[in-house]
Amino acid sequence: MTLKIKLLKSAVLASLSAGFLMLSSCANDCIQMPYAPGLSNSGFFTSNSEKVSTKHGVLTIDSPGSDLVSGNILRGKAVVVNNSSKDQAAKYQFQWMDQKGFPAGENTPWQPVLVSAHSSQVISDVAPNSSANSYVIKVCR
């Protein structure tokens, strides 16, 4: 395993630990989903989806991914799925990290998302700078 992948794994684990401590500042029900290009299929992450309970059911965060915009700036994205029979509202935030696992600029402000009954909504954000190479999506009800 290359040193770069080992450092990235350590950085993501450290940020997840810090993020779990921050859950109490979120609404009652929150989830976090990490994403680092090249690691999502390595077995490092145990799931490609996470769920958060809401007043009317469960929202699923699925299929995290990324692409490049403006040459070398990362854009992160995921799908929020609502399998319930009622519309569901939540809020989300992207936390961008550099290669060493340190913040790569300011966190994205919390953004609202409304997912209609039995549908899905893509959420996305563009990294604040080119040093960002991974992220954690936080979703709260």
C-alpha cells in the first residue's frame, strides 16, 4: 500500500472520529458519509450508503462520488433517497479535507434539501480550493 493511501486512510479516520463528536451539535438525527477518490471500493469503507431517520421515515444517502471542475477542483456529490410516502426535509453540509486530513478551507454552509415522496435528489458541492481531495457529507433532519 502506498504511503499516500495510508496517510489518506489515517486522515479520513481522524476526521470521522472528530465528526462523530460533533454530532451532538447537529439536529437529533444525523449521519456522516466519508468519501475519498480511489478508496471507496478498497474495502476501507464498509458501506456505500447511510441512513438517517426523519419524522416521516428514513432518508438514505447513497452513491458518493466526485469529478473535477475547472481543471483540478473536486466536486463531491451523493444521492439522497426518500422511500417514504411523504416529502422529507433535511439539511446537508460538505466538510472538505486535504491530503493530510486537515480542513481544506471553510466547511460549506448548511444547505436545505427537500426530497419528494418516493424519489431522490442529488446533492453536490465544489471544493473551496485545489488542495481538497476528500470530503465528509453530513446530513441532519
